[in-house]
Amino acid sequence: MQAVNVGATDENDQLPAEQHQGDVVEDGDQYLTFIMAHEEYGVDILCVQEIRGWEAATPIPNAPSHIKGVINLRGTIVPIVDLRQCFGLEAIEYTAVTVVIVLKVETEKGSRIMGIVVDAVSDVYSLAAAEMKSAPDLGDAVNTDYIRGLVNVDGKMVILLEIDRLLSMDDIPNLAEVSRQVLSGAADAEAQ
Amino acid sequence: MSIDLSQFHQVFFEESFEGLEEMESCLMELDPSAVDGEVINSIFRAAHSIKGGSATFGFDVVADFTHVLETLLDEIRAETRGISQDDVDLFLRAVDCLRELLSQLQQGEQPDTEVAQELKAAFEKILREGGDTTTAVATEPEPDAGETGTQSWKIYFRPGTDTLRTGNEPARMLRELAALGQAQVTVAAEEVPGLGALEPESCYLGWHISLTGSIEKAQIEEVFEWVVDESEIRIEAQAAPASATWSIAYRPGTDVLRTGNEPARMFRELAALGDLTVSADTDGLPQFSQLDPESSYLGWQLTLTTEADKSSIDEIFEWVIDESDLTIETGAEPVSAASTTVAPESEPAAAPAAPAPVPTSTPTAAKPAKSPPQAKPSGGDGAKKAVETSSIRVGIDKIDNLINMVGELVITQSMLGQLGTDFDLDRLPNLLEGLSQLEHNTRELQESVMRIRMLPISFAFSRFPRMVRDLSRRLNKKMEIELKGEQTELDKTVMEKIGDPLVHLVRNAVDHGIEPPEKRLAAGKQEEGKITLNAYHQGGNVVIEIIDDGRGLDRDSILAKAVEKELVTERDAGQLSDEQVYDLIFHPGFSTAKEVSDVSGRGVGMDVVKRNILALNGSVEITSTAGQGSKITIRLPLTLAILDGQLVRVGSHTYIFPLVSIIESLQCDSSLVNQVAGGCDVFQLRNEYVPIIRLFDVFSIEPDSRNLGESLMVVVECDGEKVGVVIDDLMAQQQVVIKSLEQNYQKVEGISGATILGDGTVALILDIPGIVKIAGVRHLTDNQVTSLARSHSNSELMALSASA
């Protein structure tokens, strides 16, 4: 008797969910968004393998500072990238709520699994390609290849990342360095 | 029923390649002056299996070619013909040719038959020539065998009841007999038990076969070769019985093809009984537009001359007799002139995927059949894919062992599970015992699984006798090769990667090492050069030695060449140790051969050899005595997947040293540390000096203490040199499973891989040469360190101080 009840409720629960999903698919690609320094970024949800809490990683010697190390993901060695440092944002202390998004990235050398550390996971949006605006050209100094586009959701800007391109670069670009170079270049120019 | 045979192709190819290897090694063993019957038999069996397999799978090129080969082998086996060295050469070429054909077929390409045709012609020539001399050479085993005319045989064949279970099929043998000549088979079914007692897998039947043709007894015996032990077989010569002529008029019903019967097949069966003439009656054929491709409109007039009786003809038509017009009469009736003679095979209606293909063995037939449209594309893809997936043949004992282990593991698991359901502290000893048992099981399981990947090194060695033989002929040298320790086991991956370097080294030994016969005689050595390949286990390593008794390495000419190539300065040249000089030949582009031959001497290769061996975490060294020969020693790890590791701690980090590279570990004593110019420290280890590497410096991490006096030092071997690595603490020794860092990240200098420790965290495995490279300490040899005064002029130390 109980079992029947459970089954029935399940069905009731599922129906609206399915309808909801159907709507979403019509609208376009789905993106998982996350927060870093009050900015919202999105990645293609099909790349996302799982979301897990931060755990200590084994540091890799002489690796760039944004590579936090490697973790054991059920027997696979997965490198962890701190996206904050990647983007030249100020580093923050990792806490229990710090999140690692495990992504499957397609590269020329085959697919790789990588984790990115972000402040918090935000939402899942379905966005049509039409809504997307291309990234502004910031000149030669700043590489914007890894930005798929910008999109406006409820008055907030979401930066959609081309995660394959961002993480497939053999040397993941340290944008902090890039910006520092830009800044120092500007400072030099001023000094002259 | 159509069977997708392509699913068996991979197995066929593997077995065939194995068979070819077997043939090759037997041919190498074969001494033409004293033929060992067992060796010939082995070659014959291999050829026979390849022929059988290729015929089954429709690789006619291979089957035809092997058939000729087999015929010749058969004559040699029956001792009706001798074998010469030229024949052996021809057979070896045939093996190469077959290998080529098979690999082309495996790739799904059209085989290139040119060589095959040429060789086939050569074999046929030998066969013809042999025919005349046969009787002279032959030691006739049977008085009848000499007769060339038609011979009749009466055979009684009763297979043992287990024949079917052992995979032999009497029907196949009967077909083979029928292929030899005109066969008439009657079944002796008197021993078939009642239905209640009948075991479906047993064979109760016997057959009386009368066989007519120019057949030798040996040929008949060959058919029964596999079952002769368990069967009752009587073969008697018999005078040819009077044959009768039958006239058969046969017009099948139009639906005969739809019911799966094929007239062409029946005619083939009739033809097997005797001489058959067939003429088709096309009167019933409708207009082309009305022709139903699946209906049969033809009738046939057949004339059969055979000694078979009517029942055996009736039997052939058994399946169609109800729906056909069939008359069978004795006495030839000339066929009406109006009818056209048509070869049964060209009958258009017979086209739809030959309904009754020659049945293969019963197990095959038992496999579920795919429908032809599906089977075709998947077959094509399968062949392509098959090339990529490599497989491994594992001895059944290894698998059984594994199953036992898993069984034990399951028992331990259930024991622990039971403990867990209601656990109290009293049962703690039980738990601990269970856990230790689990550990034991896991380790054994791990070892067994690893053993599956292990293959005897003979897989890599087997190609060398042939290679040395061919090379020695080409170079007009005389030599023999000796293989030792062929049963030494090695990981399959390592084996695959070591094959090419070994080929290169052996080739070098043949070309450069062994002198021409006249020089050898002049030097007071045996005319015949000797190359020895030796493999054995030593510690966690496999050691492979390539030893030749040739002229040895010429220190002076190597040095002269090195100076010419500016690899060493003339001043240094005199001070280099022999090992260092010999090591020079591993430099890219280094060759001292005065003439570049097509065998070797281009100087590409030795550097690749060394690189390949290093990539396998192995090492290679050369020892040589001028005029006496040289020895190349290769050390390889047993496996690439598991490593005996020493866990060490530096600050909060855990690293793993490969245990094989550690010579000793000791407490650092600051009083024994000397500083060499430029900031490199050396440690006085007894009576030698070893350079010190501080792991925390190399990896830019924070140690417990920077004071050497409070640290430990692990002395490791790197490229034959000792290096001291400073760490904070030694931890456990354990086996670790090597995981790739490159798979998801990239290569890290100084790190060869990662592993997962018991607590689930990742630890990195150190790559000693990489660390040494980062630290900038290279080839700091004993004499260089002891003569410190000279160190300023030493370029390597200069480089070191620059980087420090």
C-alpha cells in the first residue's frame, strides 16, 4: 500500500519537472553559473561532470600558482585550477563552502578532466544563442578567446566561458600576469 | 542460416600469426641433413591450421598458397622427398609472404598476390621435379603407395563417442575424404541406442566409406589425423568396383529456392559420387519481365557414372523429393540436343546468399546469426577496429589462479560484512584478523593480475634467429645465435617497446661486432661468430644482455669521432673512462662504421635505442674488450604499472622514491659536507663524494629544517652516478600503482607520475634524472669530484655553478 503511494507521488513530482525541462531545451543551451568576486560566470552544463566541496589537493612542484594541485577523483588524478587566480582576482581563503566544479574538457590531445575552484555555484540558466552578445574587444593586450559571450539575465551580466579553450591551453593563461603587464605597460607609458 | 564469420577473424589472424611464428622457429631449427620428423610435423600442423582457417573464412589466396606449401611439406613428412637448404629458404620466404598476406587481409586491404604467385610457382616447380625422384628417395611405407593409377579404398571409420565433444566433426572428415576422390559413404547406425539412452553430444555412428581415386593411404590417414587415437579406423585397399551409370531427370518445384534448397548444391554432392554431366532444361523459363528472381524455373538432365548405389542418390534428393519431378534410372540416356548446358553455379536464381554454405564446425553454427544486411557493414568495421584493439593470450592456470583469489576475496568480504552488522569491541581481534587477511588477498590478487600482463621474453627473442641468419648471409659472415632465459617474464607493454631497440642492437652486433670469417680466423677465433641473447630477473628488474664475441668497441676511433663531432674536447678525451667513451655511441648522429651499409651504420638508432630504454625507466650500459667482443646490458623494470616505493616527507609534502633507485639512506652529518665552488655541496660518503640535492630547493617548498644536520639523505643512483637527496623524514615502503599525471594535466619536470595513498590523497612519484636535471647536477663523477682543483676547468661544473 505504501509502495503504491510513493510511486504515485513520484509520478506527480516528475511530471512538472519534465515539462519544465522540455521548456528549457526549447530555449537553447543550458549553462551552469557560478559566482566569483560578485561576478557571475557560466559554463556549458554538458561539460560539467560533478560539483564537489573543496578538499586539500596535492601541490605540484614548480607549477604556476593558479594550479592548486591534483586530487584523487575515484582513482583518476585530476588537476585543480583556481579560477580566481586565473582571472587575476584576489585570492581568498578556501572554506567549507568553496566549490570545485569538475569539468570534462575536449582538447587536441583528447578529453581531459579538470576541476575549477569557484566561490559558489549559482544557478542553471537556459540561454538562446540570440541572447548572447560577443565579448568586447579589449585590444591585443587582453586575450578574450576564452569568453564565449556575455548575456543579460534579469538585469545582471553573466560571462559565458569557452571552457574548452580556456583549459585546453597547454599553459593555462595567468590573466593576473597579463593584467599586471598591461598595468605596468601603462605605468611605464605614464612615467615616460 | 548465415553466420557473421567476421567476428572470428581476429582470432584467426592471431592464431595464424602464431602459427607462422611457430613455422619460422621450426624452420630455423631444421637441419636439412638430418630431418627431425617432429619438427616437420610441427611445421605441417601450423600450415594445415592456417589453410583450414583461411578456407573457412574465404581467404582463398591464403588457402591456395598454403595448400601448395602443405603438399610439399606432406611429401617431406612422408619421407618421399628430402629437404635442401634452398627449400628451407623458400619456406621462410613463404612464411614472410603469408605474414604479409594475412596482415593485409587483417587491415581489410586487398592482398597483394604477386609474391605469393611467384613463390607458389616455385613450390609447384619443386613438386613437379620431386615427382621423378620420389620413388628413388622414398622408403615406401605401404606397398600400394607406389601405384599411381586409380586406387580404391575401403574404409571403416567409427569415431569414439567423445569425438564431437573434442571438437572433431566426422562430417568434415567425410567431406575431406570426398574431396580426395569419389567417395561413397554408408552409415553404420547399429550402435545408436534407444532415444531414452541417447546422449545428444555423443557420437554413436560409424561409416563405411569406399573411396576411389589416385589417393595414397597417407592422404587418407591425414584426414583422420586428429581422431586416430580415439577411433576405430580400418583402411583397406580394394579393387575398384564396377561403376554404374545413372540417368536422372530432375525438375524442382518453383518454390525450391525459397525453402532453402539449392539445386547447385545437390549437383555438387552428386558430382562427389562420381562423374557427372549436367544439362539444363530451360523450357520452363518465362519472359524476363515475368521472371521472379526467387523462383526456380529450370529442370535438369543429369548423367552420373558412379559405383554408388541408388540409395545414396536418393539421399541427396531427400529434401526436395516431395515437391519435385524426379526420375532416377540406370543406363545412360543421351540428353536431348536442344537443351543448353549450363554450369549449375551460374544459375541466376541461386544467387540469394548461398543458402547452405559449407557448414563450419558445430560450435560456430551454434552462434546466433546476424541478418546479412547488418552483418556486412559491421563486419567491415570490425576488421578495421580489430587492428586497433590488441589482445593477450593468457595461460589458463593464471586465470584459474585469479578465480581462486577472487573467491577468497569474496569470502573475506562476507566475513567482514558479518562482523560489521553487529560489532562490539570484543570482536576487535576478529576484525583485525579479517583486515590482515584482506590485505593479504588484495596483494595476491594484485600480483596475479600483474602476472597476466607478463609474457615470456621469447616473444621478443623469437625473431632474432631468423634475422641473424638472413643478415649473416647478406653480409657473408658466419654466425650462430644463442638464446638464454627465454622464459623470463616481462610486462607486455615493456615487451612491445623493447622489441625495436633490441632489433637494432642485435643488428649492430652482427654488422659491426662480428668480423668477417677470414679476419676471425686470422685473429685465432672460431670462424663462426656467436651472438648470445640472455635475459634474467635481478631484483625488480629484467636484465637483457646482448653479447657478441666480435672485435669489440674501438675506444680510439670512438674518441676520434667524438672529437671530430665536438662532443668532447681533445684534452678531456684522454681522461674519460671506458664506460664514458662507450656511452658516446648513444649520441645522436654517431657512427664509426667506415662504410654505411644497408644494415647499419647511419648513426641513427643508437640514440633512439637509449631514449626508448630510458623512457621505460630502464638503463643501458656497454662493456667491451677489444678483440674479445662486447656486451650490452639493458635493465628494465618488470612492469610499468606498479612500483615499489619509498615514501618520504619534505615539510608537509609526501613524495615517493622508486625503491630500485635507492642505494642507501642515512643521517646527514654537516661535518662531512663540503662546498664545491659555485655553491654545490658534496657529501663525503665513506671514500667517495656525492653531490647533494635539496629537494625543498628543487621543488620550492618549505622543509622542516634547512639545516642539513637535522635532515636525512637518500642516496640514489642516477645514470650510474650516486646523488644524495636531502629530505625531512623517511616514511613507509609500499607498492604503489602508478597513475598518469599527463592524462589530465601535463608532464611535470622531476615527477614521473602520481599515485593514490591509503588515505585517498595523491602523492607524487619522483623522477630522479628529472630532479638531477633541475638541480643542474650532472655527471659529477668520482674523479671529477676528487680532483677538485680541476673542477674550475670542468665545463659541466661550470654550467652547474651558473645555474646554482
